[in-house]
Amino acid sequence: MKKINVIAMVTAAGLVATSASVGAQALYERVSGFLNPDVTITVNGEKTDLVPVYIDGKAYLPVRDAATGMGYDVAFDSVNNEIELNEIAGEEDDAEAYMHGSGVIASVTPLDGGKYRLEFLGLGSNAWVILTVDEESAVEDQEGNPVAAADLTVGTHVDVEYGPAMAMSYPGQAHAAKVTVVAHREVKEDVIQSVERTEDGWRVLFGETKDGETNTTLVLNAGKETGIMTSQGEPVEWEDLKAGTKVRAYYGPFMTKSLPPQSPLFFLTVLSDASAPPVGKMSPETAQQFRDMAWAELSDEQAAHIVTKPEEATVEIVPAVDSGVLASTEEQQKLLAELQAANGNLVTVAYETDQDELLGPLTVAFDFDSKAFVGFYARR
């Protein structure tokens, strides 16, 4: 909010006379003036009803009326003898309150009442966020033409405005005020054949093995504008990518007719590695979010035995294969089996307890990608 302090400004008290402060001596001087209705006052090109008061050849305006016309509230500070003008928040200020992002739609889920749940990954206020699109959301293309929310699909490149309020969940959730469709990208989920550095950026190669021979089937060219991160919005360095890394690539929509075909890479999401924990370093904020989720899964009896401070629990990324997780429900058992079959990864949160000598630490496990609770590690 912009603020202006006015030490002395004339106010029109009548047709002839008015009073004005004349400096630090706290003296007052009576002056004479006249209204001139023939002079038109405009603000930002729009005519107003303001009529200036002319005193000694100079035009003065009533401070309250003039300030209101220019978008300010007026307050008088009697202690300091100051008139304070505070800019009234308008549409521009409301727009600035929204959070912004540019990226891709990672998933779309229809909800009741014609609403849609969008999982957004990209650059901006938040790298990973869940957005709700409803009848109050403006969905359009870059020319301002309306777009049906039902036509939003995985891989759609969008610019988004959302908020200003956001649920303190992980990921954050907010209402989509505006969704602008930029382009529709092709989506490929596969393991990387190889990664090569070029003069302009990087080349990501994908291939297939046929008759014992591996051939390159697609080449994606990345530049400075290409976004790369984990599926939770954590940044990833290009140097950390290697053959065997499982990724989801958003590319196109243009593609060469060469063999193998080539296309610009817009966004790359790192899912997991076929032989090692996922690339990308877990930020302290993400580790704390896993701690919060783990604490919520504990029973009162379990929590009563924990000696580790909740914010100091050990968080690690480990392979799901050969893990000591005991999945309780059928859904958890199915998820664990799928993770092990796909060489997926878990995030574990471990607590020390007063029973460690007898049972060992208490460890909670989550799916690295979906954040779903998988179960507790077996304690001896």
C-alpha cells in the first residue's frame, strides 16, 4: 500500500476564505480565494466533479475529495499535524495478491459439481501445488478465448494464478483464479537411455531394445527454459541424471521427421532410478513435511514411548525392495508390491524410543512419489 504524508494542504471551506498551515511556527494566516467551475479536473483521463480554489493565482483542491478521486483514503494525525493519504487497494493490488506459476498439469481429477482437481508442477510461487478449478475460475487460451475445464489434460502447458489463500497441506492446495492454456505437450514416461551435454543445453535420449540391440527412438533437446525437478517439486541438477533414471518428459508439440525424431523438451519430472535412490536432494522443508505426516500416523501409545523430538526424526530415501515394511491393509500391501516390482523407493521417518533396546527404533514408511502411507517397519 502506498502512503503519502502531507504537511500542509489547502481545503476548501467556503467560497471566499480558507485556512492553511504555514510551517513549523504553528501560525495561521487568513487568505482569500475563489472557485473556478470553468476549469475541468481529470484524473487518469476521466473527468471529475472537483472544482479548484484559486488563491494568489494558484489552483488548490479539497484534499479529501481530490484524494478520493485519485484512489486514496485520508487520515488526519492530530499529534504530528499531518494529513496522511493511503492508497486504496484496487484491482491491481488484488491481482498482485495471487500466486503465479508456469508449468504443466501432471494429473486431472473430476470432482462433484463440475469441479476439477489439477496437480500442477512448474516454476513460480510454488513448484508443486493442487489447484481446484470451478465455475469461478477463468479458463482460457492466450488470446482470451474460453476453454472448457473438461478439456484440460495431463501434459497441458499452463500459466496459473491462484490463491490468495492456500491450505497448509503437502502439497499446498488453493483455488485456481485463472488458468491460461499455452500449449498441449506430448508426455512420455520411460527410463533414460543416455544424457548428453550440448552447446545449447542437454539432450535426453530414449530407446528400446529389440533382438538384443538397443536403438534410440526419441531425442529431446533441453535449453535454459526447460524445467527439471522431482515429482514433488524438488530441484534436480542435469549432472545428476544418468542412464536408467525413470522420468516423465513433457515435450513438443513440434517434432522433426528425422530418425530418430527430435523435439524440444519443455519439462522433465524425475520419478525414480532403476538401480539407486532417486536423484535430487530433499530440502529441509520437504523432510519436515514427511516428519509431520509420520507423526500424524502414530497412535497415542506409540508417541508416548518416543524420545526423539518430532522435528529431529531421521528422514531417508531407501529402495522399497527388501525393506522391512509391514503393510497392514490390502491397499498398502498392493502399493508396496507395486513399488518393489518397479524398483521404486520409500521415504522413511525413524524415531528413537524408550523401547529401542528391546524392540529397536520406530520407523514409518511412505511412497516416495505419491506420499501415501505404506506402513511401519517391523520391530524385533
